[in-house]
Amino acid sequence: MPTTTTSSRPPASSRPAPVTPAPVTPASPAPSASPTALIASLLGFAVITIDVSAVNIALPAIGSSLHAGMSGLQWVVDAYTLMFAALMMSAGALADRSGARRAYAWGIALFTLASLGCAVAPGTGALIGARLAQGAAAAVVMPASLALIRQAYDDPARRARAIALWTVGGSVSLAAGPVLGGILTEQAGWRAVFLLNLPVGAVVLALLARTAPSPRRPSPLDPAGQLTAVLALAGLTYTAIEGGRRGWTSVPVLAALAVAAGAAVAFHAVEKRHRAPMVPLGMLRERRVVVPLLAGFAANAAFYGVVFLLGLYYQQVRGMTPTEAGLMFVPLAAVTAGANLLSPRLAERAGRRAVIVLGQAVMALAMAALLPLAADTPLWLVLLLLVPTGVGGALAVPALTALLMDAVPGHRAGTASGLFNAVRQTGGALAVAVFGALIASGGGEEGLSLAGMRGSLYAVGGLLCLTTLLTAWLLRRERAA
């Protein structure tokens, strides 16, 4: 209502004093949507996603330039994924404590500097070290980018549309990664794959300077749990990668396995006693939590393991250029995006259990379908055989995510999401490690052997069969979403 004001002197007539509206103070308007924050979030999420798939295509060029064998190339991939997976579980709490914008800015700045380190790396060791820093930065960027969107969009409908754009951006980036990596590697060298991140990082930081500051919230950290998680994953990854090269009974490999086992035991003890554990152990007793973790691990192991194998197959067995190899992944990414949209509708009709079981079974069949690949397999057939890999994972993962979110209370949603994504990333990292070890044992230390590739497909296909049966058994009472 407007405020009525009158003169301090008595009126000259009986007419009422004029009504003047009081000045409106814009002191506390409702928060408005910020397209700047959305663009910054999209660009940051895109660049950390592109980096995963683009580097896979650049691996043969990196190996040739830096004289790296198969184990060195595995570490180039897994150093990034390892830190991404291990630190993601506590990165959300870090974003809460420091504020989403601040955490996002620091993450992007570190990622940009680490990308420069990758681009100028004089040898494999330096490149692996820079990739570790990249992965640590990516772990901060991912949850902070979502938190930034949450801060920028208070209206639930507009926020849902913004998050949908964020998700689609990730899918497009995954599709663009191999193509972009192939073109850059062929035209400007593998170092250009990392140099591309520098201008993108600068643009994101400039956009963040125009974004509203984020509030800080008290959020307890779990440094002991985080340290033991990193040690456990690092020891396990080292065992898988170096076991194929050094021998499974060599002293370094056995020592790494002992570190992994000891760190896992210590992690359980720490989480059991911590007042705000990174992973609440009681949550793992719920079958609707266990199933997404197991199935998500297997799905990522299959998808990223196949991308790793075929990136080498196209270039080292089929003699393709990096650009041609990158283009071969476009159909896979396209069907993956389409099946992602289809999955929720199927789950509404048939129930999540059916969709999750179907998705894993399709991926297991896809691994079997790829077994006959040879140097002279028609390319149209290779592309056709890849379709089930994308369809199966894209059907299963959205239903797994929805199942997990329904299984935990609201205040545990962030923790459960971080754990789910960390386990999925771990699946991808260990797949690359194990597949590389199998390739090496098949005589392919300096390149891809078809015998090693088939052994890898048998291994992940068996894992998918196991998780499919476990899903069907553990969710036998879950008939509908």
C-alpha cells in the first residue's frame, strides 16, 4: 500500500491533502536468475568433461611423443580419474564452507594452471603429475557448478530448466570430446588438447567476477576419511596398472596392494567414529543404495573401458588418423543422449527395477558383441555393435540415480550423490587400469593387442552379468518406482 503524506501546516481548504507514493527502496528484491552464473557453470562442466574423452584419442600421439608405454598411458588417463573420484566425496562440503563461487573460481583456476602444466610437460612423469592436479580441480568444479546454479535460480521451475541445460551440456561435451581431441591432435599436436582449456578457464573466471558472491555455510570436513580413501584408490589403481607390467608378485605391486587393503580398513574405522563421516556406513546397509553403487561401477567400467580400448583400436589396429577416430564416437554419444531421455519414461511404465536390469543386460550383450572385432571388421559393423553400449548405460544410470535419491533422506542427498559419482568414476579408472594390464599381458605393452582387448571385454562382460543378477535379486521386491 502507498504511504499518505500531508503538509505540517493546516490545510487551506477542506480538500484532502494530495496522496504521494513513497519512494520504493530496492533494498531487498527477490533474487533473480543469473544467466552469467549458468554460462559459467556450463563452460566449467563442459571443459572437465571434454578433457576425459579428448585425452583418450590423444593417447597414441602422447605415447609416441613422450616414449610412454601402455602403463604410462594408463596413468595419464587414471591420474585424472583417480583424483576426481577420490576427492568428489568431500568437495561438496568444501564448496559449502567456502561458498560456491569462491570454490568454483579456485577449482577453475587450478584446472587451468594444471592444463598449462600438461601442455608443457617434458616427460610422462610431469604429465601424470599435472593430470593429478587437473583431477583434484575437477572434483571441486563439478559440485560447485551445480551449487552455483542452485544459488542463481531460486524459482524451482527455472532452476530445473537450468539443471537440464547443465546435464545436456555434459552430454554434448562428452560427444564433442573425441572429435575435438582428434582434430586438435592431428592439426596442432596433442599439447593443443590441454592448451584449449586456458582461454576457456579465463572466460569462466571473467564471468564469475560478474556473479553474486555465495554464502558460506558450516559444513564439517573429514580429512582422515579423505586421506584413507585416496590411499586406498591409489594403491588399488597402482596394483592393477603395474601388475601387468612388473608382475603380480613383484615387491612394489604387493606393497601397493597392502597399502590399499590397510587404507580401506582404516577408512572403515575412521568413518565409523567420525561425527560427520564422508560416507555414513549405515547408508550402505540399504539395498536401494547398494544396487546403484554396484551397477553404476560396472556401467562406467564398461563405457569408459570401451572408449579407452576403441580409441587405441581405431588408430593402432585400423590405422585411422586422430580426427577419424574421434568421429567414430559420435554415433555412440548420440544414442547415449537419446536413451538418457527415454529412460525416465520407461521407468514410469515398467518400473525402475526392470529398466536397471534391462540396461545392464544390454551392456553385457554389447561386450559380447564386440568380441569378434578384428583388423578387417567393416566399419559400419563396428559402429552398429557400439550402439548397445551407449543404450544400455544410458537406460540404467538415470533409473539408478532416481532409485538412490529415493532411498536416502533429503539431508543425505548430496552425500549420496557424491558417493555415487565417486564410485562410478572409480569404475572407469579401474577399467582402464585392468584393461591396460590385460593388453600388456597379451603382448601389447607398446600398443593394442586384439587378444588383450578380448580379455578385457570378457572381464567387464562378466562383471555386468554379475551385477545384473545381483540387481534382479536385491530389488526383487521393487516392482515399480
